[in-house]
Amino acid sequence: MAGGLRRPSRNWSAAAKSRSNVAPPDPELTPQRLELLADADRVFERITAEWRVDDVLRPYYFAADEYHAAWAATGGGVHGEFLLRNIHDCLVGWPHPPLADVNLPPGDRSVLATLRIFDEAPYAGEGAVAGIRVPPKGGEPQIWFYVTTRTMFHRLHLDYGTYLETLLLTKGAFGWQYLFADVDLTAPQHSHTVENLTAMLDAFPRYFPGHDYEPLRARLRERL
């Protein structure tokens, strides 16, 4: 890949058979479904028929059913992955069972069960997902980050649009979501995350000089 990034050397066929998805695969891409996803007006008619949401999702709508990339920087040190789902598939006819984690407090368990997963890292093995939650009375959707293998659950201090913009900026570098959570990254369990984020914020300004990474650097400093 350009900018000093390359695909990890890994047997992706084998990984696909054992991918640690939190949610099963999405519906098959039929011609009718492709036609629907290509029509933003129809998509948001269906969304607003089920959800009372502010008009904050439409400017960031994309017609693909998903975008998926897994990568590592040349020479190692920085890794990332994202699997971004179409927002229609998240909010309309979500076919997957609610997420559950008995190790979370009751209030968090209730929130977790309402999430619709729109981003995950299925080949990373940690079960990290980002979910969207529409409050019962409507309004701006909330964005939550959950790591199944660590039983870590945080509401992120950003909206859906900012999530997508930051995903593009970080290319899905592992752990970038923690920069928008109330979390102490000095804890031992976050050591690999901090290494990856530090390496990313050192390398990416050189790889992608047209982007400003200083706000993310400031967020990392605040959590160390």
C-alpha cells in the first residue's frame, strides 16, 4: 500500500474461517439490495420510519454494503483494521441477536444490548467493535466502543460523522477509539495499544503530510 503501508503477511483464507466476529455476516448482496443501498432517499425513508434520529447520518452515507481493510506499516510498529458497515443495515432489519456480557454492570449491559455494530476488527482477535445507539426518545445517536476479550465498554466523545472522519485519518489503527474515551492508558493492559498509537502518531504525519495529527497527539497525552 502507498505511504509506507503494506498488507500483513497472513493466511487470510484460514483467518476468514476462524474470524472472531461479534456479529454474523450481513445479508447477501442481491441485485435488489444493491439497488436499495444506491438510493439514499429510500434508505433514509426506511431509517426514519423506524428511528427518530437527527439528520446527522445522511451527510456521511455511503452506498457500499461494507468497507474492510487490514494492514501493517512497512517495518512493523503500526497495525490496524476496520470493517465499516452500511448504516442502513445497522438500523433497519438488524438480524443479529443483542450483545450480552454478564461481567458488565447492569446499566452497561442494558446499553450494550441496544447497540447496532457498524465497525469492527474481525481478524484482530480481540472482538473490538463500535456500535451506534439511538436514544429511546430520539435525538443524536450515541457511539460506544466495546472490547469483548477485555470486557471494556466506553461511550465515545464523538458523533457518527466524526467517527468516520477519524477512522479515515487513523486508517483504523488499533486502539484509536480510546483517544475519545474516558480511559487511563497508563494501565498495564493498554501497553500494546499505547505502543501502536504512539507509533501511528509518529509515522502518519510523514506518510500523510496533508493531515493534521496534533489533536490526536494531544488526546493521547491527556490519557498518559
